Amino acid sequence: MDGSNGSSNSPAPFLSKTYEMVDDPLTCRIVSWSQSGLSFVVWNPPELARVLLPKYFKHNNFSSFIRQLNTYGFRKVVPEQWEFANEGFFRGGRSLLKNIRRRKPVHSHSGAFTDSERDVFEKEIERLKREKNSLQSEVEKYRHENRLYENQLRVLAKTL
């Protein structure tokens, strides 16, 4: 696993390699950018592990790859799909990879929470997940509307 954060002028090797892998048109049946380009989708996890991970990294463990994504703040976009996003990782944004930082691990405090405290936190996490999904849907709706408006503006501009 890559422990480097890179210097302030260069991205961590994990991020560069992942970007190369996702951006390569030859890998699009296994992993590719989402339609919006703001996330990427692993279409075939077994093939990613068997073919691509050993090519780009020193392992073929899909779970390790996912853990690395998590340490760099990637989040799963769609629960039913292996789609991941990070605001600094998008199609055409290779130069911004250097802004993505590895998060510090959070060590558990064994026995620090009571069962009732844990229940409260778990309920809050679920509420926040629902709210996040709702907000993501709303953002996607506005993006779609924006594209429609842009198309209408182009048509109007041509007419004028």
C-alpha cells in the first residue's frame, strides 16, 4: 500500500496510478469515468483485481484498493454499484490530484461509547446518509435542468 502523501507539488502515487487506470480508454470495460466524469465506476471488480491492480500496484486485492480509496476520502456514490467520488478526482482534473490528502486513521476507543450512545450515533449516521442521498439526487436534477437550459440557450443563440 502506498503511504506517501507526495510533496505539495505532486500527487500521491496511489492517486496518480488510480487516475491513469480510470482514464485509460483501454480499461473502460473494467473501470471508467462515470457519465458525468465526476466519479468513476468499477464495472468488473474480479477483472480489476486480476488484471489491473497488479499492473498499477503491488497487489491484486480489491478490498485493499477500496481501503486505500477510503483513506483518501473517496466515498461510494451508489450503494448498488462500485462507483466512487472525491471532489478532487474527476475527468480532466489530473493537475488537482495534488490537493487530495490522505486522512489520518481514526483509532477506536474500546468501550468509549455505551450501547445507547452507539445507537444514537448509528441513527444519526443513517439520517445523514439519507440526507446526503437526497441532496445528491437534487444536485443531479439541477445539473440535468442546467444542461437543458444550456441547450435551449444554444438554440436561441443560433436563432438570433
